[in-house]
Amino acid sequence: MSCATKSFGVIGLGVWGQTHLITYSSSPFADLVCVCDKNEELLESRQQEYSVPHATTDYTELLSRADIDAVSVVTPDFLHREVAVAACEAGKHVLIEKPMATTVADAQVIADAAKANGVTLMVDFHNRWNPAMYAIKSAIEAGEVGEPQMMTLRLNDTIYVPTGMLSWGGASTVIWFLGSHSIDLVRWLFDDEVTRVYSVSRSRVLAERGINTPDFFHTICELKGGGVAHIENCWIMSDAMPTVFDFKAEFVGSEGTMFADVSSHRMVQEFSSSELQPFSSTPGSAYLDVVAATDVQGKPGGFAVESILHFVDCIVNDKQPIVDPDDGVNNTRVLVAIHESAASGQPVDVAY
């Protein structure tokens, strides 16, 4: 990195917005100038906690500031288009949380706005910085497992996520929330596009709680080069789980097989009658986070932080992110097809 700095703003200060605040406020190359959220109490709290000079409930006010070079858009997924397009038109570089958008049209409009205004646009698919997933990617590229054949990926959440952590869980789906990560990993690891999907979902557990969103999806993805991936995404796992998520993968090549366990790694375990689990009040046991968002000697780290730091590096040093707008658009294409397949009960070809 150079010694230059750039100025950043964050729009959306909820659970994941705080990860952006932690990263920008700790980077010597990022100057966190302004934050924005409609929740005035949360806005005031975050501004004070991270010593941010300016705060507003109006994102257009943040975007009108001449002293901001780039912004993070960390609003709920279905609200990305308006904010992201406005940011591009204001000449701001944009880091947008996954998924890029919840319709292909919206995703394409965002990508077109970035291109038309000459700004950098990156979707925060942070699992590309996940050490376990990167190890699999490196082995594939080195030819250690031969030709990619199939993959099984499980990325699930406990029921706390749609019922407590997210105030807007019922307005989204676990496919938008977790499937976006899953599909990006499939596209990235296979270095290929998904051409056809078949998905099955059910809506029972959350519906009984008055939350109108599917409990889970099981999805088969066929890739252009012949590879096949099976993805499991749910967000109704028990809150008694030692982590808020369950993340496992198996990758099979023609000459080798790889396994990854990101959630129940058991590197650090804690047992107590006190509150332990992240995002939960259930006491018991916990597998502590050692790879995603960590704090060692007061320094933030982990792959969730590294992806944001990559964006900072790209803006400060005029580089192209490893995740480009096409990754965001094509990810949304597959996610839309998954929803269509689950609704129709039939396989769906992904439209490119």
C-alpha cells in the first residue's frame, strides 16, 4: 500500500455495518468521515463508539459530501439499488454487501451506473478471503485435486438470525442471505458459470412464527463445464448450536478430495453458564471465532475484515478488485433462478 489515504462513509450500521466501521476506523489508509442510518439511536451510538465526525439519517446528504471518496452500502439486500446507483452517480466508489441486488434488472442497473460514472464497484463476497476456501481454491489451481467434479456445501444459520438478529428477515430469504455466499463460492472454486438449477424449499417452522419466508432450500447446480454442486441453506437450526452458523464443504476432483469445516473447527471451545454464543442469549458451549472477524491485541482481523481492507487497497492504490460487477450480476442471476425453481418445482435454466 501507498502512504495515501482515502475518505469513506458507511450507509447502514446494523450487525454487519459494524464490521465495516471496525475495519475503516482501524485502517491507517481509511478516513471514516460520515455514517448513515435511519435509526437515530443506533446512529448516535455508532458515531460515538467509532468517533466519526459526521452522521446523518439521510444517505443523500452523505453522498453529497465532497470529502468522501467511497462508501459501503450495508442496507438490507432489497434496498441496494437506489442507494448504490445514487452513490455511483455521486462519483463515489462502492463496496456493496451481498447479494448485489434481488433482481437481475436491479443488479445490472447498479453495474451500469458504476461503469457510466467511472467508479469502482465491488460486492463483498468475503468468503474468497476465507482461509479454508482459499486453501481449496489454491489446491485446485495447483492441479492437486485434478479436474473439478462435484461439491457439497452447507451454509446454515440458527433460527435466531431471521427471528431476532435481522429485523427484516421476513422480507428476504435464506437464499439471498446465505445462498449468495454459497453461489459465489461455487462460481469461484469451479471457475465456471452455473447454467441450470433445481431447488426444493419448505415453509413451515418460520411460518408458524408469523415470518413469511422459507425455512430452507436444497439446491442442485449444474455448471457449464460439467461440474455439479449441491447447496444446503437453512436458517432454522437450533439456538442451542455452539455457533450461530454451520459451514462445511466437500470438494471432489478427478484426483483428490478436500473437506472444510469453518464453523465447528474446535480450535477454541468455551463452556460456561454465562452468555457465550454470538448473537444469542443461550448459555452453554461455544466455538469461538478465530477466522471470520477477530480481535488480536486490539487489531481487527479475519476474512470478513480482509475483504473490506482489499476494497480500501483498491481505492487508495487505484487497483481493480478481485470481485467485479459481473460477479455480482451473475450471482444474482443464479439466485433468481433458484427462487424460480423452488416455486415451480422444476429445474430452471439460468438466463445470461
